[in-house]
Amino acid sequence: MGVFKNIPLAFKFLLDKNVPLKKKIWIILAILYFVSPLDIIADPVLGFGIIDDFVLIAYVLSKLSEDLKLYHNRENKENETQNEENIKKDKIIEDVEYKIVDDDE
């Protein structure tokens, strides 16, 4: 999986209440650097200013790639478990009216 393909997953990771803040701090710092007017390479310099932003984002995403991979796998496992429970619930029939009919009648 490419580094920049992890961006949507990183935002889910960031917004998840179950993920501790110390794991989110790298993403928060990268976002702050990206939106900050202070850069290593100034933005107006021949259009190269955004390169340092993307390099930093790529670095943070690669640094967190293992955590994001584990998070993605855990999330998929939880979804599969929930889907299996929903399927089991769909097969349960409750509150059915019935009448016993004797074949001899």
C-alpha cells in the first residue's frame, strides 16, 4: 500500500476515540506543520515550498505505517464480527403466531 494511500486511514485513526493521544501526536504535528506559514522552504519560492510539506507527511505516514496497518486490520476484524452477529440476528425468528392442526381432522 502506498504511503499517500494511508491519508484517509490516518484521518480515521486521528478521529477514533479508542486510539490514545500519544499515537496521534505525529499526525497532529504533521497537520500543524502543513497549515503553518512557517516552512523549511518558503511556499512562494518557485513552487517548491510545498515539497517540504509533502516530504514531512510522507515521513509521518511511513513512520506510522505499522500502527495504521494494525488499526486497519483491527477495524476490519471488528466489522466482520459485527456483520456475522447481524447475520445471526437476521436468522432468528421471533413473535410468530402459529396454530397446531391435527392431520386426522
